[in-house]
Amino acid sequence: MTLAAGLSRSGTAQPIAASTLKAAFMLNFAKFAEWPAREPALPILVCVSASDEVADAMARTIKGQVIGGRALQVSQIVSAGSVRDCQMLFVADRDPRRLAAILEEASRFPVLTVSDIEQSSTNGVMVELFRENGRMRFAINIDAVGRSPVRISSQLLALAKITRDPPAR
């Protein structure tokens, strides 16, 4: 599941903005995740913390998408307390205290956490997006996923770099 470039009308490769790639990955993660039972009429809420550019790209990419009969909806959060209704959370906030507060709050709910912050998959985030050899890739922290009621498909795990929590000191 690596996306590196799109084709323009002329058929030549055009670079895709990083925010658009992140949005496409989020859409695919939603397809391969399962949340505890919820009322079927409720949308899958994809929340974004501290990135207008990524939030806008997600809104464009996700608009009109339906997964498992549920519409996807994007919301930008402004505080840790607003993650309660999120099923997915993209954390772009690089302030360590704010990041820790958001992750602490998200851990109380069935929220799939995703970030593009370096080493975030070994610091509490379930899925980390990163660049490797010019391509967007992702790592999944199986310890963080194991603590959550959110389940990730083995198909997605097979494509990921697997990480774990650092050893306790």
C-alpha cells in the first residue's frame, strides 16, 4: 500500500502532495480496521489534530466515501477532550505535552491513532506514516493496537513495518 505518484491527463507522473497521500492512507486504514459495535447510522468520524492542510486533504479525499455502510466524516479537533467521538485520529501536533494529552485521552476510547511524527509508533501512536526511499510507508505498533478494542486486519499488518513499545525501564 505505497502511493507515490498519480497520473495527469497526459499520462505523465505528477507528484502527489504529502497531505493528499496521508489522506489516502487514512481512507485505506479505515477500510482495514474494525471498531466495537456502534449504531449503524453513525458515521465513521476521522479527526485531525493541528493540521489544516491535512484536514482539508482528508475532507476532499473522504467526502462521499462509505465503508461498511457507514459514511466517513472529517472533523478537526482543538483539544484532547474532543476525541471521544472519533474512530480515527490523525495527530500532527508536535508539541510533546499536547501530543501526550491527546494520546492519553484517545487511549480511553476505541480510536485508531495515526501520526506522521517521527518515532510516534514507539511512543503510543498505533500507526506511523513515514517516508522511506521517496515513498510513503507506515509502521504499526502491535502493542498499542493490542491495548485497544480497535482491530486491524492481518492484510494491513502484512504491509506494515511492525513496531513495539520500548522495553520498560
